[in-house]
Amino acid sequence: MASGRLLHTATLLANGRVLVTGGYNRSAEIYNPVTGTWSRTADALNTHRAATATLLPNGQVLIAGLGGAEWNSGISSELYDAESGTWAATGDLGTPRLSHTATLLPDGRVLVTGGADREYAGAVLSTAELYDPATGTWTPTGPMAEARRDHTATLLSNGKVLVTGGTQASGLLQSRAELYDAATGTWSPAGSMAVARAYHSATLLPDGQVLIVGGGGSDWNGSTSAELFDPATGTWAMTTGMARPRRYHSATLLPSGLVLVTGGFHEYTGILTQAEVYEPSLGAWRAAGPLATGRYLHTATLLTGGRVLVAGGFSNGDQSSAEVYTPSRTWASTGSLASPRSAHTATLLPDGQVLVAGGVNNDEDLATMEVYDPASGTWSTTGALAWPRYFHTATLLADGQVLVAGGGNDDEDLAAAEVYDPALGTWSVTGALASPRYYHTATLLPDGKVLVAGGVNNDGALATTEVYDPASGTWSATGALASPRYYHTATLLPDGKVLIAGGVSDGGDLAAAEVYDSALGTWSATGALASPRYVHSATLLSDSKVLVVGGYDNGSGFLATAEVYDSASGTWSVTDSLALPRYFHTATLLPGGKVLISGGGDESGGFLATAEVYDPSSGTWSTTGALASPRYFHTATLLLNGKVLVSGGGDNSQGILTGAELYTP
């Protein structure tokens, strides 16, 4: 912008441009989203700070509020005409005010409520007024029960206006809410929020509820908290809080139904660059890309097309700066699992559906099964396992059936194996492993058999490996690993051999890698990883190389490093590192040859919603849209339509998850 501003207004005009005006001067500017440029328009007739701007049905913009202390022409209301680019005075407010609210009513009138009658040491107001565009005049209407400033006002689906929170005359924060009925011009109580708030935000959600966020004063929990008002019942309920406390922030309803919260300030964090997105269907927050400039008392305007213009505000940087947020269209919620679960398996069936098996939830080990149908985006239950189990493996066999092997539950480590028949939706017991094991790997070999390698049980890390023959339903021992290991990875190479990399043994973390030759039934050493690691990921790339990412090393901690294995030379080379270290994440080869990394745990002890994409052609990573819910011990499955289904997992704040999300590359 040409001028730095805070406590200004921003209004989306009928032509798709944005009018920004006021703050600490009379100037006004127009933002053109098509060109991304600003241009000056006529100055307003008065300085308006902490005023309101309302787009009227005729396309004009009503600015209402007290003039600034340093210069005041006495005009408390004026109209901007976008067609002529000019300002004209209109009827004055009965009580000039600032830090009030203005709401466009369904009949075209504008309701102004509360505020203060002076900028410094002003009286806090309970009065309300109505502006009639047909006559250009203000008339008083019923006063609120409570005097308040720095509050919110939200037009509900039923035409009433919900006023919440604010600062009282005593200077204390307000928790009570009121409802205005335009038909009668009267107010009625609307209950109390759990947290007293001012400088918070209120957003009408698509389902008619109102989301109240932040503004809980200097208290950390109060200023991260969020609540929902249900007009149908007139009741309040807490919802999941934000990751960071904030007030003086902005909140914008996106076309997707999500709510974007940007910037703000809090004593514990200072001026915020961080942004977060609330997903109403999950009642959960996820991180959004950070602002380039931390700011508060700024404006946020939803542009035509769904982008958001953030402008001005108090900042440690340039208060004339502006930036545009483009919502991520990469993740979307899909149907929820019937049972919360983590440490489960997910297998793509030949018909394109996804079978989720076992796992653990907050209360028990699971034997239950569910099937996801991408066509409808819904889950349905199917036949249960004979044994509840988690940290098992699931392998799609050549005949379309699914082999589940090993794992554990609270009672025992399992050697038992079962086979699922999708045509019948039932399980049958098959031959058991010679050794119970979990944290092992299972790989479908070119001849249709399944190689199970390593793992751990009560006796410690395992070097033994076994091969399952679907024709006979039996297991047979094959060559042992040189190094016992679990939490490793196994990757089928194009030549039919299997690469085992990393993991942990009773003696420590491993960098060693081995290759299995199924024709000989033997293992041979290959080049070692540059960094020992376990609970990492390994992905076969389109060029036949193998990408290993992240994990943990007891010496180095959480890893962001990545390496690429060349099977032709049997050597590893270091490639670009992740933006964030992570472990227990997922890695999925996308149809275009890139690799999607999602979720996992990090060095703070928390869990991640962030996702990154690796491009093998450049050897570099880029961030992509974040998951709605942080999660680890989840699954990620590439669907036949090229999307990626992420399901379940765990999160510090929400526990074990039922939610599932779809990633569109």
C-alpha cells in the first residue's frame, strides 16, 4: 500500500476490487486482484480509526465512526461510491463512536452496537443505532444489556445478530452474549461463553453455528481456546483450541467451509506470523503457511476466487505491506472410521477399495475391520480378525486376498496369520509364523510368495526371515539377516530382490543395509546408509532408485536427512533434507513420480500436520498443504484415482483419531 495503516478497514467491492481506508490518515486505496497492484482513490472526508466499513446493497460503502484525535472534521459517517471514486457525507451517528461493530441486516439497514465515545478514556457504550440507506439517517434502537467495546457481532442464519464478549466499562473482559431481533428492535440474553474475551473473532460457519476464537486476555489457554454457539439450541460448547494464543487477529471463512485465522498478538508469543485453519467437520485445527510479515490489527478480505488479502496492521516490519493467501486445495476430509485406530494397516484392494485392519484405540486392541469406498467416500465394517493385533503387516496377494501376519496385543506377541477374502468379506486362519514378531516387514515377491523379515518379540530383535506360500498356506524358513533388526524398511527392487535398510537392534541403531535374493534364499551386504536410522520411510522411485527419509537416531536425534539408494552400484547418496525432522510418518509415491511425506512425530514431542513433496528430478523438497489433524502411526494409501487416503493415527491433543483425509496432487 502507499500508506502504512492499522485500525483501518478493508471492503470487497462489487467489482471484485478491495477498498482500504483510514487508520491514522484520511487516504484510501484500491487493490486490484487481477494485477496485484494498488492505486490511490479520493481521500475520505475524515480520519476514521477503529471504524467500521459496510458494503451496502447499492454497492456503496458506509464508513461509520469517530474522527481521529489528531484531526476531526466532525463527519462521523460517509459513503464511498466505487463507480465515481468519490466520498459523500451522510447522516451522522447519534453517538459518534469507535471500536464498535456494524452489521448489514437482511432488510438492508445497518446495525451499529457499542464501542466507546472517545479514543482515549472514552465511556464504553451500550447504545445501538440503525442506518437506513434509503433516507441516509441513523435512528436509535434498543440498547444492549451490557456496555461493551472490542466485541463481535455476527448475523445469524435466522436474521438475528449475535453480539459476544468485549471490554466492559470496568476494563474487564466480558463473557456474556446477547441476541438482537431486528423485527422488534430488542435484545435478549444468549448465554455466556466459557471464556471472557475481547479482540477475538467470530465466524458464521456453513452449518449455522458461530465459531469464537482467541481473545482471552493474557491467559495462554484462554487465548488459544475456541467455542461454538448453536443458534438452534442457544447453547455454547468448547471446541479444539488453536496451537498458539492470539488476539487482534483475523478470521476468514473460506469457500471450502474452513476458517483461516492469521496473525495477532499475545504476551507469550509477541507478534505472530503463524496462521491456522479450522476444519468444522473435524473440530480440529491445522497449521497454514506463515505470513511473510507478522502483524495484528490488520484486515483480511476474502477475494473473488477464494484467495485472502491480508493488509497492514501493527508490525515489526512494514505496516504498509500486504500479502495474499491461496488456500490449499490438496487435502479434504472424507468419511470417518467407525473406530478410532492407530498402528493399523491399510491395503488397496483390486476393486479400488481400501481395507483397514486392526490397530489400537484409546481403550483396547482392535480385531475390527473397515473398508473405504472412494466412490462414496464412506467406510463400512467387514469381518473381524480372529486375533486383535497392532504393528502387524498386511500384504495383498496375487489372487486379491490379503495376508495379515504377526503383530501383538496386550496379551501376547503373535505368530498367527490370517487371510481375508474380499469377495466374502471373511477371514480364515492360515499357517502360523515360526516366530512371533512385530515391527517386522512383509514383501510380496515376484513369484507370489511373501517374505517376512526381522521384527522383535520378548526374546529381542530378530534376524530370522520366513517365506509364506499362498498355494499351501505354510511358512518356511529362509536365510537369516546378518543383523537382527526391527523398525527397518523393506523395498522390492525392479530385479526382484529386496532391500532392507536401517532399523534398530539390541545393540543400537543401524546404518547397515542388506539385499535378499529370492532365487537363492540368501542375504548379502550392500552399501550402508550415511546415517543410522529407524522408524524412517523407504520409497521405490520411478527411476528404480530408493528414497529413504527421516526417522530417528539415538545419536543424532530426530532426522530430516534423506538418502537415495542406487541398486546398480549398491551405494547411497545424500539428497536434499526435509524442512522438518520427522519419524513415524508416511511416504507415498504419487502418479507423477514425486513422493508425498505426511505427518509423523517431531523433536518437540508433538506430532505433525505438515506435509512435504520430494521431486526426484531436482532432488529437492517443497511444502504442500497441511493435514487437518496432526497424526502419527497413521496409514497412507494411493488410490486408483491418484489421490492419497490418510486414515487414523494418534495426536497429542485429540488422542487416537477416527478422521480420514484425501490428498489431491
